[in-house]
Amino acid sequence: MYASPVAAGQRDVQAAASMQAGQARLDGFIAWAPWIWVIAGVASLIVNWASIGYYRDLWHWWHALVQASGAGRTLPAAPQRPLWSSLFSLVGLGVLAVEIVFLVWQYRAAQVARALRYPARHSPGWGVGCWFVPVVNLWMPYQAIRDCLPPGHRARRYVLSTWITFLIVIFLGPVTLVALVGAPDLGVALVCLSVAAEMALGVSASRAVTAIASDHRDVVATGSPPV
């Protein structure tokens, strides 16, 4: 158990109850959303690995294009991306839909936390908006999600591990692709590392969002923050 230094009044809990009802409608889906994102990420790694011949041709084409432009020669034709690889891009639309639902859930969860008077560095709106601001999106989204839980809550460590793993996954993506093109052996090793990071992200993120949903549900049900 944990102790919260902030006690929400009965009126705050009642206000949170109506907000939590909106959050709860998405809780079930959000518990699985990290795994949807992970599966799409792993599939993308496999597709890029299988399309490595195309990316190598693209790299050589770019160099030939620069040389032809400088020498005034006829520009070479661009390599054709495999149709199946192009069709996989449609998966990105599904991932985008999942991410939009997550942001809606995050906003609602932050509203519940604010009604319960959990201390927060950012407003619910800015907590969502900071995802789209360069540089600050390296740490502010983590703070916004963490603050959906009260200080001292043991599940805050899941939010931290999720964020660290998320940054690792984002960094490994382009590095792995470049390695597959220029250093295949290293690229294969990075693919394996990326898959492991993706799986770790799925476990940690699922625990984090489930903990937030459970905390809000329990606080509203009992009428006061647990002590």
C-alpha cells in the first residue's frame, strides 16, 4: 500500500466519479492498446528487414541522382518499392487510430486525477499537446502520465520504465534500418534487440495503464484516496 499526501474532499471524488465513467469506457481497450502498438512495431521491423534490397537500391539511387544532377546528366529512375511493402503502410492508419484513442484516454485520466487533487505538473490539455512539441516531448508526456497516479504510488515505476523503453524503441527504429543497409550483421542484432525492447514496452505499458485505471476506479468506488 502507499500513502498519498493529498486528500481529495468528498465533492472532488463525486466530480471525479462522473469523469471516471468516461475514462472507464476506454479502459478495457487501452489495456490492450500497447500490444497493438507493439505488434505493429515488430511487423514493421520484419517488413523493413524483408525490404532491405529495396532500401539498398534506394540508397544507390540517391547517390546516382546527386551525381547526375551535378553533371547535368539524365536523372536515373527511382527504384520501385515492393507492392506488399507499400500496402503495409496502411497498417499505419490503424496504429494512428489507436494512438488517437490513447490520447483521448490520457486526457480523461488526467481530468480524473485533477478532480482527485493529485498534484500534476501539466494540465490535461497540455499533457496531450506536449506529445506534438519537439524536444519537450522527450520528457513531458512521461510527467503527464505519471501524474495520473498519486505521489508514492508503486505503479509509477511502470510509467518510468515504459517511457525509457519507449524512447529506446523510437531510437532503435531508424538506427536498425541504417544498419541493415550498411552493416547487415549488426542490423540483424539490432532487429533482435528491437523486438526484445518492443516486448518489454508492451508489458510495462500495459501494467502502467492498468494501474491508472484501477487506481481511479478504486478511489471513486471507496469515496476517498486509499491510504
